[in-house]
Amino acid sequence: MVQEEVLALVDQGLMLPLMEEFYTIQGEGFHKGTAAYFIRVGGCDVGCHWCDVKESWNAETHPPTGIDHIVANAAKYSDTIVITGGEPLTWDMGPITAALKAKNLKTHIETSGAYPLSGTWDWICLSPKKNKLPEGIIYDKAHELKVIVYNKHDLIFAEQEAAKTNRECILYLQPEWSVRDKVVPMIVDYVMKNPKWKVSLQTHKYLNIP
Ligand code: SF4
């Protein structure tokens, strides 16, 4: 296939720059502890300085892969598929989620919401970033809001973002891993004073699994 054809298919969401895919335990948020198959799509220009998957940023370093291939592989492992990144909404998520739903698989997304929402989702985890705030409708659709806490100001940001979400949205504060020792006591104290929030930990990192 010539390069232009590949780019056209990526543009249509029929191919995606696949960084990695793996079957593991969801470590964070509402579904923590639950087995799921993760599809990590390359490409993100949000630029969080503490990002722990910076190798995902440049989409060109990840091979454009047909969604049929990705979906067939995922279906072998789990009925719950988490699409993460990078920033998956860089791409049109319509075709891959349609293909996953056609196989009766549950579709979950982890997104900063930096780009317009596409795709059909059973679960939307919105993790907004100050660098590039989410666009409109995703606040109404999000099932959970997960704010990464790196410093004290992130608690103010968390409240600003929570105010934009729908009423059922579950609110999580999650320590950024590299500063967890410093911010966990602050988060614990904050959640006890503001119990609409819950603590989310990256339990997969404690378990030493992907
Ligand atoms: S949005 Fe996610 S993938 Fe992109 S830079 Fe921030 S933490 Fe990394």
C-alpha cells in the first residue's frame, strides 16, 4: 500500500498508529482490579511534563495498523477493551468502536478530551489536562473524571473541571506517580474534607504489571 493510501485510511480511522496492546488488570479509577485488554494508540500533542508515556507522542513512530487486525486480536483476550494513548481522540474512534461493538465487546476510553469525542463508548474516563482543555460535550458524557495531582494547584483545577461535568460523573483524584509520596497525604486530607471526591491509585504500578 502506498503512503498516501495508508494516511487516508488513518484519516478515516480504519487504520490506527498502534503503539502496544496487552491484556492486564485495569489499575486505575472505577474499574480498577478488573481484567481488560488495552490498546495503546500513538499520537498526543498535549505535552504534560510528567507524562509517563512520552514515547507515545510521535504517531509516526508507531505502525499504522488495520482496525480489523486490532479488533480480532483484542477479542481473543477479553470482553472489555480499553483504548488509551497517547491521546486516542487524535483519531476517529468511530470505526474501531463500531467493530468492537459488533463483537459485543465493551468499549472503554481513557482520554484527556483534548479533541472532539468520536466513537461509541460504554465507559468514558475523562482526564483533563491544563495544557489543552476538553472540548464541550465530553463533560456531559464522561462516566468518571480523573484528575492527576502533581501539586496543590491541581486541586483547584480539579474543582474547576468537576463543575463542568454531569451529575453522575464519579470524581477521582490520582497522585502523579513520581511525586506520590508528597501528594498522597494532601489528597487523602482533601478527600476527607471533600467527600464527593475519591482517591484513585495506579495500583498496576504497585502490582508491577503493565
Ligand atoms: S495527555 Fe496523556 S499521553 Fe498526552 S502528554 Fe498528557 S499524560 Fe501524556
